[in-house]
Amino acid sequence: MSNPIPNLFRFPELKDRILFTLMILLIYRVGAHITAPGINLPALQAQFGALEGTLFGIYDMFVGGGLSRATIFALGIMPYISASIMFQLLAAVFPTVEKLQKEGEEGRKKLTQWTRYTTVVLSIAQAYGYSVFVGSIEGAVVAPGLLFTFTTVLTLTVGAIFIMWLGEQITEHGVGNGMSLLIFFSIIEGFPAAVARTWEALMVGEIGLVAMVALLAVVIGVTAGVTSMTMAARQVPVQIPRKVVGRGRIQEGQKSFIPIRVNAAGVMPIIFAQSFIIVPGTLAAFTSSGLIADISDMFQPGNWLYYATYGILTIFFTYFYTAIIFNPVDLAENLKKQGAFIPGVKPGSRTAEYIDRILTRVTLPGAIYLAVIAILPFWIFDLFNIQTFFFGGTGLLIVVGVGLDTVQRAQQHLLLRHYDGFMKKGRVKVRGRQNYM
């Protein structure tokens, strides 16, 4: 079980799941290259070249370039992701949403349905905004007007809903989390072209050989660091006392642990920080105000104010999002209900305070690590004067995180298959022994 890759296609069930996942991803990537009706693509892409560092550029990365190509899947899975994040945030404010999260399967089904409805509303709003944006570009629309707006909104909304359905099918019948895999493949789609551009720059002398070797070493080192930090966790010991079960049978006490991840917030703090720091650049791209242009220049990569603000925002949102998704009080109450306790700590409020103290300390190195990962690519580009290599902190975190999660899920399928085979062999031996006797 140390290297599961050679065994992936040996078992029919796992093989079918992998092939199903690849088929869905192929459908997604094909649709991401079909242009929506009524779009003059060259004129649109000429305008998007000036929006690379704005909110549109960040969004375009998550949808695999579908926004700049005005495809039928231009919105990608982002409306669903936005709706999911919205309900996570609402759970900290509205007790009704929090109660649904704790109601088990029925509550999750209702929340999923609400998320789908919200996805439709967000898709319609984003599709309308995109149609207005495209219509404002001279020559980007073949026949501007009400009909173009209606067809664009309808096409992009249906495309977003179809992508949501594709993601759910992968989660249910494939391998891994479908929504995450769709973003994963959208991001890595840009890798081959970026590598080709970097190779061309090396051949023509724009990038020196020493700089290229140093860059590759940094990329490999950062990838290894991201992998380690993604899996790193502080294990809080938990003691489960012995219980009397059944007809006086005593179940001995067990020792377990609560894993508190160093990077519990994942990539969300960087996304939130980016959403704030690119606001001046986005406004400057659509307005002619000199003041906004000056502020935008101050918040551009290469400026110390940009790096300082970006790092502070990343650290702040790391604590903010971790506090939303990890509730020490609920965890302490669940431990108390199960009769479990942390050695040396009283159950109840003392346990919640102890876990919160550990979480605060563990989150600090995780927050600093996220800030470094977010800023490091810009420093590398400035140091080596490289403008062609595709290496961003957000994309790297998503690719590594989704890759690790998918590998772990594949290993779980192999492990279940291994145990099923073991149990079948055990039953055959027992039956044989009973027949013999």
C-alpha cells in the first residue's frame, strides 16, 4: 500500500471511478473552449490583456481562461464555490444555518439545496455583469443589444449549472472532490503554455541559465514546503474511558488525538486577501480618475506597500477563516458528550479554552507561511526579471492541496478493497473449518 499508483487500474470499481472522472473532466475542458454566441473573440482578448492583474484576471485563472475566451463555461465552478463560502460565513451569524450544519445528513441535504439555489442566483447576476462588461468593449460583440444580453445570461447560467452538476457527479461516482478537481484542472491547463513560453525565453536569452536553475530549485523547494505544511498538524491527545457495552462486556479505554492543522484555512485567506488588494487596480482599469490611478500604482507588485498590505491581509484572514470553520466550544461539548477528555484538562469550558489556545498558537506559523507563499512568487519574478513563468502562490496551494486529497481518497478505496478481500478470505476459512468439524 506504500505506492498505490500501480494498483489503481487493477480493481474494476476503482478503475471505473477513475475513467468516469477523466471523462467528466474531458467534457468540462471541451466546453471551456466553446465560445458563447455573438462574441468577437480577438477584440475581447485584446482588452483582457490589460486586465491581468485585476479581479477579472484572478477569476480567469480559476476558470481555466474561460472568461477571457468568453466560453459557455466562462463562469466555471466559482458561483457554486462562492455560494458554499457564503453559507459557511452565514453559519457564524445565523443560528438557523448553524443548526442545519449540525443536524447530520438531513441538514446537509437542505444546505446543499439552498447552495444550489444560491448558485443559480449568483450565476444569473455574474452572467449579466459579464454581458454588460463585454458589451462595453468596442468591437467585442457582433450585434449588441437586448438579445445578446439575454442569450449570454442564459448560456453562461446554464453552463454554470451544468458544471455544478458535473462536479457533483465526480464527487458521487468518481475519485476525489468534484468541485476541487474542476478548479485543479482549470489551473494546471495553463502550465504547458507557460513552460513553453519560459523555454522560448531561455532559448532567446531573455532568461539566463543560472536564473532558470535557481528558479526551478525554488519551485521544487516551495512545492515540497507547501506539501509538508498542508499535511502538518498538532496532535492533541484525547483519552476515551472504558465503557460497559452489551451484556456487561467492558470496552477498554482508548487513546486518540485531535489533529489541529497548521494550515486549517487552506487557500481561502490568500483568495480573500487578493480580492481586497486588487480592488484599486480593478477600479483603475474602468475609471479615468487620477487619484485612483495613483493608489493603484502604490498597490502593484514591486512596491513595499503592496507586499506589506498583502502579507497583513493574509495573516488576518487566516485567523478570521480559521475561527469560522473551527469552533473549540463545539469540539469541547462533543468530547464531553462522548465522555472523552484531554489528559490534565477539565472537560467543558476549560477544554475549549485549551483548544483555542493551541489553535491560536498553531495558526500563527500557518498564517506566516501563507503570507510567504503568497508574496514569494513576486519576489522571484523581480529578482530574476521573469515575466513568463506560471508560478503563483494561490494556484500552487490549490494544486498541491487537491492533489494530496485525491491521492488520499484513492488510497482509501484501495484500503477498503484490501479489507474486503481480507474479510472474504476469512469467511471462507471459517466456513471450511466448520464443514470439516
